[in-house]
Amino acid sequence: MNAKWNGRFGAMVVVCLALAGCEPAAEPTELSEEMQREMRLATPTVGGPSEEFSLEKKPAEIVPVVERALKDSGVRMVQTGSTERGQWLFGKSLADRSVLVQVLPIYPGRSTVKVTVEGGDALTRELLKHLSSDILQKAR
């Protein structure tokens, strides 16, 4: 008798769980789609040492140079974007460190490049130094 009740109770639990998981998927709203677009365009934040330098070039001329320098250094591009302030490139290094390069216009014909690498150890500082010098060398 006890086994009969346990079997019925178990079947009811399984049916209830199955019905609870059968809700229709929520349709994305216009507001949620707009928020996702804005999140993709927002500049990512990377905590770690950074180096900033200026170049006598327009941002549009510097971005391809930065892309080449990142690729040559083994940094895989994850995301790129732009804001009102300027363009940015976000990538991951071979050591799985986040790398953020921001190209910000100062005035026509001059831009600032800010390179930030996640972490705080010797590997981070070496990658930062290598990327900065490579970008400077390729941009000249």
C-alpha cells in the first residue's frame, strides 16, 4: 500500500515539474533589444596598468595599426566599437588577459592611444610595454 502511494506521489511530482518547465519563452521587447545594443557599444572596463601616448594621426588611420599590433602580439580580437569619445578595441591575450586599446581624438590630426592590460604582474607589464612600443613603431 505504501509503495502504491509513493508511486503516485512520485508521478505527481514529475508531472508538476514537467508542467513548470513548459512555459513559453519570453519574446524580447523593444526596450530589452535597445539595452543589449547599448551594452555591446559600451566601452568594456579593464583593470590593470595602462600606458597613454599621443600620435599625429587621425583615429581612422590609427585603428588598422592597432589591429595589426594586437594580431602580431598574439592578442585575439573579441570586440570593437566606438562611443562619442572615440574608438576602442577589446581582445584577449594568449595568457587570457583582457587588453583594451582606446583611440581618442584630441583635435583634428592628433589622437591619444590608451593601452590597458588586465593584471598586475611582470607578464602584464611586459605585454603592455610590447604593445605600446609596437603601436608607436608601426604608426610612425
